[in-house]
Amino acid sequence: MYNTRKITDDLIYIGCSDRRLALFESAYPVPEGMAYNSYLLKDEKTVLFDTVDKHCARQFYENLEYALEGRTLDYIVIQHMEPDHCALLHEIIKAYPDAKIVCTPKTVEMVKQFFNVEISPIIVKEGDKLNTGKHELQFFMAPMVHWPEVMVTYDLTDKVLFSADAFGSFGAINGNLFDTETKCKCTYFGEARRYYANIVGKYGIQVQMLLKKTAALDIQMICPLHGLVIKNNIEKFIEKYNKWSTYTPEDNAVVIAYSSVYGGTENAVNILASKLSEAGVKNIKMFDTSVTHPSYILSEAFRCSHIVLASTTYNMEVFESMDVFLRVLASHNLQNRKYVIIQNGSWAPACGGKMREVVEKLKGSEILDDSLVIKSTLKEEQLEQMDNVVDTMVKSIGM
């Protein structure tokens, strides 16, 4: 049975959600599921914007057939070839063989990589336009946001930006399709940040290029390929994307990531967090790297100005779960953060220098303090040193 939503007089949502998915891209936990958005524009010509993941195939086919109301499909705009958006492309081409595919040159190569099919597409480049009757669509290249073939589409008539993966979020659509229909702003923006940091975070320069292109557009609505359709929070989303893509912290706040085998390191960072709170630092986040998936910690690292890394030594290296998080931090190109490094080791503390090596390679990073060394457990005589760490952080935060 079809399940569609009308967005404007001519635009219909035909996407779907998967709540059984455990790991998006086999990497990121999605406890609230995942939405795969696809849109159909019904003008003198009909235009399909992307398809969906294969796990939603049946729902998508029923949605498309119902929305077309017996009409054929004239254009298929491929904004992003990743299989969560184009897994069904081959089947749609077979069902609507006369439909013209609109895409970038790089997309043509990828179609051949994913499917055994020959296409004769309409190749578009920066600023090209397509008239569909009442509507005029304009295309802007967005390479590496977050694959090299990506483009976005702007409807000059209704002032709608079809933004591909940009402005997306983790989470299924729970009936409420528009941001105007939900009050869960804090949760939503948190999952939008986690999505950005993990999926697009490495490509800040490319996101900035896209933001500069779209700044000249009068955008009244954003239709991303994941998450809510954005109407009310356009300026806020753009503001956040500008911060995230320039690696500017959202908040003067602290995130503490730690690994602890027998509780000694955990006790030390709990004491540190209490002292920071007593000094007036608000909205501290703490994560045990052995328990919390690194995608959540990375999201908070994009939010916070200051990061505490505390680890026990393991086989003369950084403890394994902390090592994973450090590699995630580095591979996603986080910049412009201030760090405190705490190391533990019962007989030969050795992880501090290795954590420092990772952090020093990140552009704009500053290590405020890496002097606190714990041997098994924090001692009374080390509390003064802990207080000095707190004072250094508080002054850096500007309190």
C-alpha cells in the first residue's frame, strides 16, 4: 500500500524508512532507524529525484506508481549514486525506458560500476538548467559532499533546494515529514550533527564551496536525501553547517573521552568533571570509549571546544577502544580544538605520547596540558595538579 506525502502542489514525497537497520553503511548505529528520501515533481514533465535503499524497494515502487497516477516518468535526476539512494535505479530504468537520466559525468561512470546497463544521459554542469513546464531546475556541483559525483538541484519556481546528502540526519521519518511538525529540535539537531560529522565531516572545504554557491539562492525549503524536510530551520541549519565545515566549535564546552580497565582512569576523569562543573563549566559530556560508539563521541567533539583524552596504557600502546576513537578523530579531519591528555599505566605509562602524536597532526590543535600521569589510581597528592589542569581549562574556555 502506498504511503506518500504532498510537499507542494507539484511535489510529492515518495521516500520510506527502515527501522530494522542496525548499522547505517555497516558502520553507524541508527537506533531510531533511517529515512531514505525520494521526491517526484509532477509538471508538464515528471521528474524523479533519486531512488531509495533496496530494503525499501516494495514501498518505493508502490509510492512511485501511485504518485504518477498513470503517467510515465520523463526524467530521473541522479544527485548521488550511493546505493542507499540509487539501489533501485536499474529497475526504474527498465520500468520506464524512455525516461531521460540527468546527471554529472562522474555519475555515468558509477552507473556502469553498479549496474550492467548502458545509458544515454543528459549531462549537466555547473549552473545548467532544465525546464519541465512551469518549473525550472538548476544544477550545482557538490563534489565530495560526500562522493565525487554529487550535485544538488534548485527549483527556481518553488525555491526548493534538493540538497542530496547535505542537511541530512540519522533517524526514520515518524509520520512527521517536516521540521514544522516536530518539537524534538535538540534531539534532531544532535542526530543531524552526528550525521554530518561522520558522513561529511572530513570534507569541510567542499561543504564551504557548496554553501557559497547556495548563499545566492532564495531557499524556502530544503529537501535532503535523509531526514526531515526543512522549512522553519533553514537559517539555523546553514549556520550550523558553516560552523561544522569550518571546524568552529558550537559551544565553549568540554567532552571527556576515556578508556578504563579497572576504574582508575574513570575515577580520575569523574573527579575532573566534578571540578570543572564546580568551576562553572556547563554541558560537560563524558564517554567511555569501550561502551559508546565513536560516532557519538565524534559528534560531541564537533560541538565542543575542549576535548579531554584519558587512557590507560595497553601493551605499551593506547588502549584499543581509545585508539579506535583517535583514528576516527583523525580520519574525519577535526580541527581547531584544545586538548588535555591524561595517561595511566600501572608500571610503565606510555600512551600519553602516542595520543599527543595523533592530536598534533590535526590542524589548529592545541594541547593545554598533558602532565597528569596516573599509576593505577589517582592519589591525594595529585589533586593539586588536577586543580591546575582545571584552572588551565577554565581560563582557556574563558570563564
